[in-house]
Amino acid sequence: MALKDITLGQYFPGNSPVHKLDPRTKLLAVVLYIVALFLASWFISYALMLAALCLSIAISRVPPKAILRGMKPVVFILVFTGLLNLFYTPGGTPLAQVWIFTITLEGVYRAFFMVVRILMLIAGTFLLTYTTSPILLTDGLESLLGPLKKVKVPVHELAMMMSIALRFIPTLIEETDKIMSAQRARGADFDSGSLLQRARALLPLLVPLFISAFRRADELATAMECRCYHGGEGRTRLRQLKYRASDYLTLALFLAITVAAGVLGHFGL
Amino acid sequence: MDPIIETKQLTHIYSAGTPFEHTALAGIGFHALPGEYLGIIGHTGSGKSTLIQHLNGLLKPSSGQVLLQGGDIWSDPKATRRARFQVGLVFQYPEYQLFEETVYKDISFGPKNMGLDEKETDRRVRSAAYFVGLRDDQLNQSPFELSGGQKRRVAIAGVIAMEPKVLILDEPTAGLDPEGVESILGNIRDYHQVRGATIILVSHSMEDMARTVDRLVVIDDGKIPFQGPPREVFQHGDELEGMGLGVPQLTRVFHRLKALGVDIDPSVYTLDQAKAAILAKLGKGAV
């Protein structure tokens, strides 16, 4: 097993127009997209959303397979939601009777739209994380949440913690991989045995991992202090976020889609 | 003599089918003889770490074979497990793998996983500790109280305690002071001589390699461009430098002398050889 194959943070490097958008634009666009998804209510508005999603994926050149692969873990939730909506939608035209449950036409539609909504929600957010590196994402979040500094929310510190955490995920995965290999070389077995045996087998992995994580944290803190790091006040950035024409265009488009979905949804289309 | 371990057309591709796809090994044919002291050199990212992790079955070949005493180590799970114990692998900075409460318990982790009884485990722990120069009273200490160099000895002992027929060490002297380097290399030599085991040393220090190994295998970009006794390999000075490896400083001096027009054998790499070559050149004969 190669832990390296796990794509945490999900970033897919690329050079498409979607990759090049300002992270703030993408974050806002995703928020608008989610709002629009909840405003949509019938085939026409969903078709509009689906078109927007497919177009974005096509422009991003992220392989659709990669997005589908990410859906796997939510299959259970999808089935569960689908069934709940199918059986528990009151009123309407009855279609079939299963034991004490009645399946209605409304229920079928509702279950269908709910599942489609969740799928599109996940696909949209995946597109964000696939096309935006974690560092840019936190930069974007910090900038968008900036106004909260006025009410004493430590936005910079939170963003810094997030960046550091994200920065160390690959390092820790690599470290875990190394320690696992080293213990395997001494005959450790992580993949077989009872639950208790497996939990015990993790000890030779977790102890060194914790020790090294603490060591790294300590070293990083020292290194930051050596460079006189003291928080966000008066700090300038290497990467300046800047909106460009394409960002305004994207935002305008998504705003239009949201309004359209809202209007269509309002009229039940 | 039949090789104790060999690879045939060994290829390994990381993250196949993703944008991160990377061919680390491209059809490597590598072998080690019983009792041989072998050195593997290669630049960072050349594929040497990938190669050694195939030798004890930690990585599975994308294609090709790894044979231990003639048998494919992936033929069945038992063969793979046997390879784990017969081919001991000491990773780079092995001190970061220590986890037990005492040095003794940590060294006994390997033998216990092999399913050995108390008595045999005890014998192996003590003999491994002896090989790496740990004192008896240190066995009951916590490994985390020891110095960096001593921690590394404990980690090496943890692998030696499995008494592998092939012992692979990845940069065992990285980050140690000259005295520590000497002493660890000495411990490995002792194990080689007393046990008659095959040693495979991975390093990029040409000086360390030149002094210790019988045969050098150069890895570059997932392939083996040269292998042979250090003297032969160092004749490819320019190519080695092209790979970011370089030759020992002494060899470089002699290469330069040759380039300046002195008729001298440029393949020396130890002080004694250098002395002999210069004296011979000056017509005074060996002293």
C-alpha cells in the first residue's frame, strides 16, 4: 500500500482558466452555486445548474473520472437520503404500496432531485479543491474573512493555522509511510489479525509519529520566532491576490445563474 | 557463485495513471553474491531507495522479478514474509522508528515478530546490542533518553537482531560526526565478517564507499550505468560528475594530473594507492 497515492487536499495541478482564477472568485462562485442549487426546484432550473457545472468542469480540464471517484464515499448517504425522501413524502399521487409505506409520484421526484442536488453539490466543491492549491485557498479565505478582524476574530491566526496544518499533511503522510515501511521491515503486520491486534499493531507507528510531529512543531515554532514572526499586524504578502477581468466575468455569470435559478425555482420550473 | 538476491527487469512506476506518474526504476538487473560487501551510489531521486525497498518486498514491482536465493519473493505471501526477515533493511535516520519503553524491548520487536521464543530472542537482542557497541546497562534505558548516535545504534541493532542473510543500510552514517561514522562503519564490517552476511550499503559519500565496499553499483535515473570494483567505476569520473556524484577527492586530483599530461594511473582512491603511485612516478619505488 502506498499512502502517497491518497490525494489529500485533492489538488490537481493544471493551467486551465479555472486554475488561474482568483481563489476568492472561486470560493464566492461556489457559495453562489450552492445557494442556486437550493433555489432550483424543477427540471429546467436543474438543467441550467447542470450546464453550468459541466461547462466549468470542461473548462477546468479536470478529468471527469477524478470527480466521479470522489463520489464513492458518499454513496451510502445518497442511498439513505434517496430512500427517506422516497418513502416519507406525504400526500400526492400514490404509485405503489410497499408494506406500510406508500410511494408517491411527488416522493419519486423529490428523492431524485435530492440525490441530484447532493451529487452536484459535491461535484462543485470538488472542482474548487481540485483546481485551487490549499495555500491559495487559505489565502482566499483569509482575504474574504478579513472584515471579521474588525470584530476581533483572529482571522490571520486562523488562516495561518490552516496553512500550517495543510502544509504538514503531505509531510506527515510521508513520515507515516516511512515509519510503516521501517516497522514492516522488522516484521510488523498492519493488515491482518483481529481488531484488537490491529489496534495494538498501530502502536509502533503512532508513538514515533507523535514524537516526530511534536519535534516538527517545536522546530517550526523556533524557526518562526527566529524570523520575528508576530502575527498578522502590518504583514505584507508575497502573493498578492488580484481580481482580473475573468474574475468579474465569472462572478457576474454565477450571480446571473443564481438569480435565474431563483426566479425559475420561484415559478416552480 | 549463485547470487543470494537479484532483480530481473525490475521496473517500478509511482502513481501510475495520475498526473504525478513517475518511473523510478526502468528494467533494473541487479544482483548481490553471498558474503559480498556491496555499495549502491546514486543521486537523490535516482531510484536507489526504491530499489532497496524491493529487495525485502516492501514495494511490489510494477513489472519484473525479485529473486531471493533463486525464488521469486512475490510467488506467495509466505515467500514475501520470509524475504522480510532474511533481508534486513535499515532505513535512513532509523532512530525515528524507535517506539518501545526500553532499548531491550525495541531491539526485540523484530525477533518477536519472527515468532522466536524468549530464550532465542534474548540471545539475539544481546548479540545485536554487542555488535553495535551498546552496553548492558543501556538495554534497560528508554531509547528516548539516548543521544542521537546511540539511538541510531539501537535502531540498527533492531534489524541485526533478526540475523538477516542480507543487511541493507540506507545512509547509515548520515548526520553523524566523523568518529560516529567510523564506529558505525566498523560495526557493520564486524557483522559482515563474523556472520558472513551480504552487506548492501547505500550512500552518496564516495569516500566512505571507496574505503569499504568490494563492488560499487551506480544508479542514475532508474538505471544502472556502471558497476564493478570501485577502481573501475571511478574511471568514469566525468560521467559520474555529470550525474551529480563525483569521485573521491584523491581520485579527482589524479584525474587532473592525467589531464595535465602526467602519465599516471587515475583510478586510485585510497591514500596508500596514491602514495604508491606517486612514489612509482618519482622513480623511488614503494616505501
